[in-house]
Amino acid sequence: MNRKIIFHGEYFLDFYATLDIKVKAKIQYVFELIKQIERIPEKFLAPITGYEGLFEIRIEFQSNIYRIFYCFDQGRLVVLFNSFQKKTQKTPKKEIEKAMRLKQEYFKNKKL
């Protein structure tokens, strides 16, 4: 398996810059799994119910939970969108909607 991870805009990178070095290391670990393993455990990746083609990368470190939204493009390309630190049980709808907007923007710009 050889997936490639790219970023749409600076959303993820801006968030990543604010994180602790140990959280960054955990994110890098999960990114390596995504790049190299065919079937990644659902502990790390899951589809967003009701939002076709949108998924989340799940990162847990100590008692903190982080989410990174993404989609696939042509099967082997993973496109990262916005991310956030989860503070409640439910994923905020505004974050999901932002990710869907970014996904639409990515595919629209790609066609140009």
C-alpha cells in the first residue's frame, strides 16, 4: 500500500503548528499507518455518517482527542482538511460542515 497525504489549504498545518511535540509524534505515527497499511483499524479512521465521502482521522493522546477531516481522491491520495481538538462527545456540526465545504472546494478547484 502506498497512499500519499496532501493538504488542502493551510487549515491542518495551522492547527498542527499549535500542538505539543508528543501529539505531533502521534499524528505522524497515524499518518505512516495511513500511507503504508491497506486496512487501517477503525480506531484511527472512520467515515462521517451522513456525509458521503468524508472521513475523520482519530488521534487520542493522554486524555485529549483530536480529529482531522479528510477524503480520498483517486483511491491512493488522502486530502486533509480542517482539524480540531474534541472537547465533547459529539463532533461539532460546524466542523463537519466546514470540512464538507473544503472538500467541495478541493474538487471544484481540481477541475479548473
